[in-house]
Amino acid sequence: MFKTLLLILSTGLVHISAQASEHISCEQEIVYDLYLNGFYTGELQRQIKQQGNTLSFLTRSNMNILGISTTFYQTSTVNYEPQTKRYLTDHFHQVMTGFKNREMRVNITNDGQDALVDLNGEITQYHSSKLPLQDMDSITMQLQANIKKGKKHFYTLRQATDEMELFEYQVVGKEVLSSRYFGDIEVIKVVEIQDNNAIFWFAPSLDYLMIKATNTEGWILRGTTELKRYSGTCI
């Protein structure tokens, strides 16, 4: 349950171009409201800098989970490979305090096949021979790119604290979503079908930015992320 909640709270898709270029330079900030069981519990802020095919992310959130003040902080570096059209994580650093406490440093090499994970000082190695290992920042970029290209069914492999998590996605189709800050807006609905536990809505009119995400199961915590505002420039 908490893994799905973390997926929801950390998956705010970026509005930077899904087709990176060696000449592009962008800066952006995206802010999401966070809800648990329908109650406002905090805010997630994501700052992205893109220089050519390299993207740097800074994600921070403060929320209240079951009466416990909880913070989430992550920095990561992601590289776009034009030949394979994939976003590959180079490294990321994640710190959580409150409901969960951990510090995690991860280096991913060999085109996403190998990961070295330092979790609270304990070192573990992982290897994937099929899908590249990614963090949530490169996964969110990959999701946005896949949906924008019209893909209907795809997978991602996330490097978690103590395992490799496979996620399977299915594009359901278009619908009109009534959003808190953007009114009625046409969106593309995507479900994570492995556990049928997460739903995402992407807005084509906002360059396929994720406007809302929620989990549909969990008797204790049902998390929702909703786009509040975004800004950015590219040169």
C-alpha cells in the first residue's frame, strides 16, 4: 500500500519537451497539492533544469500522514538517449523522514542494467537484463513521452529500496476531467494494471502534463496528487 502511495505522491510529470535536444536549455517549476483520504495534507514541488540531453531534478514535499509530519526530498540526474528514445537515470539521492525514515543513494550504470544502492549505509547491487532500471524522475519522463507518442501499453522498472519494481501501464482512453485549478479539461486516462492500484490523467492541451493521479485501493491511505500550478522557460 505505501509503495503505491509513494508512487502517486512522487509522480508529477514534467512539462519539459519529451524530445530532448543538445541545444535546448529549460528551467521549470511544478507544484502539486497532496491529499490523503480526500483531506489536504501538503504540497509537492518539483524543479527541473534541462541542458541538452541532461535533466536535473529537485523534488520536495511536506505532508501529514496519520498525524505524523513527513518530508520527502530527492535530487536526480537523468540522461535522454535519442537512439533508443529512453530516459536513463544516472544517479539519485532520496531522503524521507517522519512516517518512513531513510536515506538512499543510487548510481545506475551500463545503460540502466546495473544499480548500486546505498540504503542507510548498507550497500546492495541489482542487475536487470531486460528493462533499464529507473528512478521516478526518469519514469515520469518516459511515461509522458510514451503517451505523447500514442503508445497504449508499456512497462517500466523502478529501482526501489530493496527490490526492482515492475510497473505495467495501459492507456484507457480520453475523457473530460473536472479539475480544481484548470476546470473541465480533456485528458488521457492511464492505469497501472499490475495491481490496478494507480490511475493517472494527462492533459494534451498542457503538452501531456500529468494533471492528476490517485490510488484506488488501500484501506488506510488513499493518496491523490493534483496539479496546482506550473511555470517555465526554454531557450
